[in-house]
Amino acid sequence: MSMFFSILLSGLITDNMVMMRTLGICPFLGVSKKLESGLGMGLAVTFVLVLASVVCYVLYYYVLAPLSLVYLQTIVFILIIAVLVQVLDIVLKKLSPALYASLGVYLALITTNCVVLFTANNVISQGFNILGAFVNAVAVGLGFTLALLLMAGIRERLDRAALPKSVQGLPIALITAGIMALAFMGLKGLFGG
């Protein structure tokens, strides 16, 4: 049980993919202007992460490894992620057109989001079992969502602040992301990561 708690804490805080590894920066900066779109993107990425990690785990250990085709790992994982994102695209278009519109091009970019591919590969390299792969994917997805929501909340407040024109928009977003990364680094030290 403590192993799963450690995996959860790592994915959320001490090894947050956005704040500590700077993976997934494109959707982090692009979708974090509003809380609703940040939450939608975070949940969409979490959904894809969980399914991709579990499916890639099963394919790796029950198809690629037994057939000595592990050299195809990256290609197979990218194809699995692309299929899952297309399914998510179709489902969101039907069930939540407003969320689909607010995510825009960033929804399709989940396919190339390095957080998803890194997590699927990390499940294999860390030697997780299927339950560990699931918990890791959930933790990484929730960590990504946490980073998006924190950034969106800050950016919504910054939009109402009187800032000099030279730092409005992307410059203040980058400054904010840097300060957030420093805060997460401090938490890593606090939790002994």
C-alpha cells in the first residue's frame, strides 16, 4: 500500500511531469487560460494516460516481449495513443461540444503530448506491474491536471490585474510557470524525492 501512495505522491507533486520534467508544456501554456478548459484538458489527458499505460503494458508484456519485438515499442505505443485520442475526440464531439470547442487543437495534440508517451515508456522501464501502471498513470494525469488548474487559476487572476503591457500574456505566464516550478522543487525536497 505504501508503494502505491509513493507512486501517487510522486506523480502529483515530487515528480510532476509539467513542473519537474517540463513535459507537456504546449497544452500547459495553451489551455491554462481558463479553469474549465484546464480541467477538461487535464481529465482528457488523464483518461488517455490511464488507457494508454494499461494497453501498452499489456501489449508490451504479452505481445512484444514474447515475440522479441520490443524494438517496435515506441511505434506501437504511439499508434495506441493516437487511436485513443481519436476515440476521445469523437466522444467529446458528441457528448460535450462546448468542451470540445474550448480544447480546440490541443485535443489532437494529446497524441504528441510527450507526457503520455513518457508515462507509457516509464511503466515499462520502472518495471511496474499492471496495478502499479494504473496507479502511476492516474497519478501522472492528476499531477498534470493539478498543474493546469493551478496555472489557470493564477492566469485568470492575472488577466484582471494591472500589469505592464510588456509582461501581459505569454511573458507573465512563463514567469508564473517558473515560480510554480520552483515551488514544486521545494515540495520535492520537503517530501524527500
